[in-house]
Amino acid sequence: MPERKTAPQTRPDLGRGLEICPSCNSELVYPLDWEPGESGHWRVGLRCPDCEWVGGGVYSQDVVDAFDEALDLGTEELLEALTLLTRANLEEQVERFLAALESDLILPEDF
């Protein structure tokens, strides 16, 4: 049986970005793999971590560029959240250590 070619898509379903799940509307879809296709298009495998949807297709360079930008923005948001969480955790540890020092709960043999 001959291989069926997928027509390049210039837009994802419903004109939404590839980061939007067509099944549950989650904004957390990420690429499983992507590789260059014919005529400047890309074959992209996608997965949604919320509903376990797996799909993909062949998309134009513009759609893939927009997806890449959305992934970069998501990475920046995650790093920002990680920085805030790390800082909050360290501040809490310092406060507990200071409270222990002030209460004479830390002795030389603790070191």
C-alpha cells in the first residue's frame, strides 16, 4: 500500500496554536519530535500531558515558529516560577534557622 502523504497545514485546528490541545484545550501541548519535511514544512509529533492526547501533522514554518515562540515563553514562565519558589524556600529556611538560633536550639555539636 503506498504511503499516504499529509498535506501541509498552515494553521493548527481551529486556527489555534500548536500548544493548545484540540481535545481538552490545555495550553501545555509539547512536541514529542519534529523534523524537517518537504518545501520548508515541518513534521511535528505532539502530546498533551493533561488528557494524554497524542497527535501531530505537517505544519508550515510560520506555525512552527509560533509554536517555538510559545515554548520559549513557557520555559521563561517556568524558570521565573522556579526562581520565586526557590527564593521563598530559602527565606523560610533562613527564618527557621534564625528562630532556632534565637531560642538557643543550635549547639556547637550540631556542626
